[in-house]
Amino acid sequence: MGTPLPDKDDLLRQYRSMMRIRRFEEEAARNYAKGRIGGFLHLYIGQEAIAVGAVDALRDQDYVFQTYRDHGIALARGMPAKAAMAELFGKDTGCSRGMGGSMHFFDVERNFLGGWAIVGGHMALAAGTAFKSRYNGEDRVTICFFGEGSTNIGGFHEAMSLAGLWKLPIVFVCENNQYAMGTPLERTSALKDLSIKAKGYAMAGARFEGHDVTLVQERIAEAVDRARTGAGPTFIEVLTYRFRGHSMSDPAKYRSRTELEQKKQLDPIQVARERILELGVEEAKLDDIDLEVDEEIDAAVKFAEESEPARREVMLGTVYAEEGEL
Ligand SMILES: Cc1ncc(C[n+]2csc(CCOP(=O)(O)OP(=O)(O)O)c2C)c(N)n1
């Protein structure tokens, strides 16, 4: 399938969204190094086109689940950078009131239901919201992201199995960034083409590259439509690459500099930038967007710094959701 021709305004909007994620995470990394952010920090840099393309294939009422590598999808879904940065800083103004940190972003208003740290653990929860939508006759699709490292774990099988059996309105998106921590896929999986796994659960499968935001949007939209019209779930493998280590504490010595440099040739932001220029947009327009994004992220850091720390008395009240809240 050839790459579809993008609409100029859509692509500009998506470029801005990807830049927001990139700058947010670069600033997060800097502040982590300064000791202002605690716990783990897993960056999404290099994978931005997947989150941004996917969000544009969804409607506001749809549910979104992600792993601990969750800043990208949360921001793409519209979470204010201030709420996201404050969460990293452990502040009361954060999206999870400073209780969750990097791995546990949450935003009920935007139907972003986490931010989950246990590999494969959130997949059954996603199947659960898909079941609930079907049971209640709601027009809602669930999309669930996870890494290729999840695909041999029990939770993956359980969620895929029930989704296939009950033809749930769900899209499973495996972001195959080639490594699970430091372990390459060929050391953990007999299958190289993971999309074949879809057949084992009687669902549709798809496999494509994740550096072209327009292509990602189009291909995920096909799966979302399938789910929305009652034609059942899809398992998608998107081929991608993370430019940073697994987390901030990983120097990524298991891969070569040449490999990294080669993969960076397909930087999704650079790809979008070049495409926009080809469509006749002035470079100055893109530079303006970059500047506005910089200002937004700088303001988010300032906001996070100046916010009050997470409050002990909030803790118990945030353990359970109120009935009917979701
Ligand atoms: C059940 C479980 N086992 C192990 C871990 C430790 N762990 C955290 S991330 C990770 C690798 C997951 O890789 P992948 O699913 O490919 O996602 P990626 O980090 O590449 O986005 C592991 C083993 C965990 N969080 N949960």
C-alpha cells in the first residue's frame, strides 16, 4: 500500500503535536538529570508518529490504554503539558495529583486510562472497557498500546483471547521498537512477524512502519472502524524504534551507534517536516510552531517547579474511583 497524500493543515497540526511530545521529553530528561524528577522515566522519543496518528483515528469518547511509556499518547490526546510535567515533578497539580509519576499518567476527562507499569497487565483492563462498551451499547472503541515484550506474557493471551472470542470493539497496537529493555526480539520470539499472532485469536491483523504519521493514522483508522462497526478487534504491529535507552538509567550498550544513526534517518518529526515543505509550506511557519512549542514546554516546567508537592491527605481518596466516574 502506498503512502496516502496528507492534507497540509492536518499534517501541520500533527507536526505540532509530535514536536510537543519531543520537546516535553527532552525537557523531562534534562530535569531528571538535575534530580528534579524521581522514579523511572521512559522516553517515547522516536515513536511519536504512532501516538499522534492513532489519536487522530479516534473519537473523544474512545478509551486509550498505554504502558509506562505514556507521555506521548497522553500529550497527543490533549493532556496539558503543565499537568504532565507537574506529574513528573510529583506535584499536586499533576494529572494524577503527583501520586503516579511518569509511569502512571491518567486523564479521565480525555478517556486516557493509564499509564500502567506491569508489562501486559493493562491489556485485560482494556478488554474490560471494550466489553463494558459493548454490554452497555455504547459507541466507544478501546485502543490498547503495548511493546513487543508483552506478546509472550499471560496477560496478552488472556486479553486477546477474550477479545477475539467476543468480537470486542478493541484495537491492540503493538509498538515494536525492536528491544524489550536490552533484549532484541529475535532472542525472545520464534515469530519475526508478530502480526501473524492475530490469526490465533481469529482477529484481523496488520503490520506497517510507524515513522509516517499519515500512514499510521490511515491504517489505525481502518482498525478503529472495524471495531466501531461490530466487525471485531484487530491486532496491529507497528514497526518503530526508540532513540533513547529503555529508561533514563539505560546507556543502551546492546546496540551500535551505526544502527541508531541509521534509524534516526527515519525520525518521524523530520519525515513530517520534509513532507510539509514539499507541500509548499514556508520553513518559517514550521520554525514558528517550534518556537510556540518551546514556550509551552518552558511554561510547563516553570508551572511544575512552582506547584505544591503531592499531598498526603489526597492519597487515600485517590485509591478508588467513584462509581460511575468512568
Ligand atoms: C510483568 C513484568 N515483568 C517485567 C517487568 C520489567 N520490565 C519493564 S519494561 C520491560 C520491557 C518491556 O519491553 P516492551 O514490552 O517491548 O516495551 P518497551 O519498553 O520497548 O516500550 C520489562 C521486562 C515489568 N514491568 N512487568
